[in-house]
Amino acid sequence: MSKISSSFLIYASDILADTEAGISGGLIVKIFNAKSVEYGIDIPHSKIPFKDVPNKRTAFLQNLEKFSPEQQFEIIEEILEESKFSDNVNAKQLKTRLFSQYKSLSKKETIVESDLVIETKHWLQKFSDSYKLFLSAIEKYEKKIYERNLLDDMRLSLELLLQQILKNNKSLENQIADVSSYQKMKGMSVEIISMFNKLLDYYSKYQNNYVKHNDKVKPAEIDFIIDLTSSFMKFLIKGHS
């Protein structure tokens, strides 16, 4: 999709510049002035008080409409990262819809487009239950649904993969010894076995402390966990082949 619809821009403006829950008029001016300079675009509302508009939502929308679709996507995404929207249900819904409908406008390459994740999806296909959960986590990431069940999907996907490879029904935290024995049987070096299982142990503890039992997910850590889970999986599957 090459253009963000007018109705979506209005919808975004109503949430991001809401009288009570949105950003202030001063911040609207600061953000749009910076983008105006960055992209060389004149905007109608570069200072407050806003003139000839009934409210700041309208000023926000009229400024936003001056930018290209890619720039509009960037502006909306960046404003959604403001701390005041962290617990805003409407803002979370806006973020989900933005990425569901207009992800093609994003200029950022995300971790799910990395070679590691793409290769892991390829290797994982023959482990169907694990594969489905891995894809579920990736879909949530792409839609910017940064909730604990994204990482819980990753944890369970890895757990199911281990259960199938090791032919048991143990939980992730109880797999360390079995993984070590399996890797020894496969002739892997002592150092790699030790490093792999130490990381797996920390991974399990992180999931239990921050994801499995508590809603304490830190968005900055999500990329690392996806990367680490993918590395675990790729190594395990290739070793199993």
C-alpha cells in the first residue's frame, strides 16, 4: 500500500493529539518543526497558539498531511513511542493497525527480516507445533504488539522444539541436563556444550522472572530474545539433522 488513507490520518490525529490523553501543542510544534527542517517541507502550524483551527487535533492533522506516506508513517510511529502512550489502549490499537495496514511504508529493517530469523523459519518448518508458535511471535512483533505473550510464544516454541528433539515432555527449565547429554552424544565440544547450556539456563530464568509469571517485558530486550531464540533453534535443528 503506497498511501495512508485520509480516514486513518484523522484516526491517528484524534488519538495522538487528543485533548486530554494526547501530546501537548508545544510538543506537536517541536516534532513537526524538526521534521519540517529534516525533510524541507513547509507546515501550516509551526508555532503556538495554533491559528484558524478549532483544536490541536486539526493542527496536527494539517501538519501531518504535508508529508509523504513514508514520512507520515515515521512520524506516527515515533510519536507512539512517547512514554505517555505506554499504557494507552487506543494508542496500542493504533500501533497495531499502523503496522498491520501500512508496514510496507516503514523504512526500518526489523530483526524479523534478518537472515538469522529467515533461516530459522526455514529449518523449523518440519517441527510444525514449534513452527506455528514461532510464526505467531513474529506476527506479533511485526504488528508491534509488545506484550508478554510475544516472548511467551518464543519460549514455548523453543520448549516444544526441545521436547520433539529429545523425545520428552519436560518444561524448558528442566531440559538443561538432557540437552547437555544429547549434545555430548552428538560429539559437540565441551566448551560449546557449556556455553550453550549456560545461555539456555539464563534464558529460562529470564522467561520465568520477566515473562512467564510477570508482565515486566522491556521492549528494548525483545530483539535480543528473538535473536537468541532463533540461534538456539537453528543450532539445535542443524545438530539434529
